[in-house]
Amino acid sequence: MNAVKSQSACPPRILEAYKNGVFTDLTITCGSLTFEVHQLVVGTMCAFFGKCINFPGKEAEEKCIDLPDDDPEMIRRLIAYLYLGDYDPCNNSGISAFNNIKQYASTTATLVVPVLHSRNISQCACLAPSAQQSVPEPESKDRPSTCTIEKSQKGIEVAHPLTIHATMYALADKYGVDGLEQIAKEKFESCLDHYVHVNPGDFVTAVQLAYTGTPASNRGLRDAVVKVFRIYFKVNVTEIPGVEAKLDTIDELSFLLIKSWPMKTESPKSAKLTFGALATTTPSSLAATGSGAPAATSSGTGFGAHGAGTASVLGNPPQQRAPGLFGGAQPLPAGSLGNAQRSQSIFYPTSRA
């Protein structure tokens, strides 16, 4: 994958003025962070800031814009983008540009971790300026032992780059920022190969943001997520009725089950109750089948007997729940799923490295 290309930065004199607080005429606040910026820069690059400056109101009169509902870390990155045409985390070749603007101490205690890559880090947008204060995360059992520590003299790896890039993509849509959606999408895709496998929690959170942070008509990150499931896990979520609509509530357990289904489900001939051959991703194959056991399908999701199948894998069934793929379902009265028998021959799903 090619390295992410940033947009054009402001002229060096403008960057120097911002770094030193010279000729600034607008204040942007978010949480504990305060940014002294130039109206000409932020107003022309961001539609929201432009409206705040140009239209009569409190912001225009006081020359101050407060963003109480956003994460200060993300607004810091947004301001950096308006001046540099880029934000951190970025790849190794672009990290030095952040020396040209004012740096802010991280407000997130576990922002960064030691760089752990089993491939060339230069193409992965996961590095933040090392000048930022940081506390490394503890070692994670999810990191494969084959990964080797690769030190960068210019930056340090952030803990959750996919989540950051998904958030920046949503901010671009929310505030109308020229070019930021494309940059965020390219950075998101540059990190997928490594972080989907090493940090599934980061991917799950990013998927939730991709499906809640922008309107349904915005397919940018949604298409990237669909591609991940199809290429990495051999599951086409768009061909299974109702599944993509539920990705906004996906959790890590659901993600691990999706990863395991193509290889861990038994054929219908050898199981009384089964999810079916999910690798074919056809709705007809997802119904429960077997001699003497009626088909039990999950209405609205296309996953046959999801709740019953999960119970049979775990042994003693928990309280039965309404059909649904990713949490939030309400308990059903006992016996409401009919007389479908629990299978004792479904394999325990195991996660792949």
C-alpha cells in the first residue's frame, strides 16, 4: 500500500506565526485545551469555523469558539490539519512536519505504546510526535510473539490508531473540513493490515464509529470496513440480510465469532443444529438444519439460530434472548424459541492469530 499523502501545508511564515502565537485573532477551546489560531486559516479550511466567524453571534463578537462535545485530542488533530494538511498519527516520513507547529501535551494517559511491527512501519499511519508526553500501555496478550520492536527516532506508536482515524473522518463530515475525509480514510486503510489482527478492540471501536459518526449515505469508511470482512475474514456482510445495519453495535465477542465462522462451523450433515456454511454468505445457507430439528432463524439478521447456537456451544444455556446479532436484545420468555434441540457437536470457536 502506498504511503498516505498529506494536503498542502500553510506557508512557513504562517506556521511560524501559529507556533509562536503571533497575529492570532481567534480562540478555540475544547475541554482543557485552548488554541490561539488565525481566522483566515481555520475559516477558509473549515466550513463550520467560517460560519462562526462570518455570521453575527456570540462566537463572532467574542472571537471565541467553544467545542464542549468533542474530544480535545481530536480537536488538537483537527487544528493541526488546518495548518499542516496532516494530523498525527501519521507515517514515519511525515512525522517531522509537526515540529513546525505548536505541540500540546497528550490528555490521554495511554495514548502511545512502544512500536511493535512485524512489517515496514513507514507505510502505517500510527506514529505521533515523540515530543508529546505519554505513558506506555502495558504488554497485551493480543500482540503476537512474532512481532519485533521497531524503534522510530522521530515518533512513537499510538495505542488505537484505527479509532483515531475513524473519529477524524467523522469530524471532517461534522465540521465540513476540506480534504480531511480522504486523508483519514487513507490512514485508516494503511493501519488495517497490522491492527485488525493485533488489536481487535481498536478495530471494533472504529467499526462502531464508522457506522454512527456519519450519515448512512456516506460510504467512505463503511466500504473500507466491508472490504476488511471480505478480504481478511472471507465474510461478505452486505450479502447477509440485516448484518451490516447491526455493525454500529458490534462488540469484540461478535467480531471474534465472525472471524471464526468461515472455518469453525460444521457442515449441515454432521450437526443437528448449525449456523450453516457461512463462507458462502447466502441467506438460504444460514437457517438451522438437521434431522428432526425445525429450522430456527433470526429475523432481521439472517443468522440462523444465533441465540440457540451460542447456547449449545457453551453447554448450559444462558437466559434466551431475542434474535439479534450484536447485543442490546431483551430476554425472551422461557420456551419462546420453540422445540429446537441444542446441538452437542458444534465446535468451540477459536480465534485465529
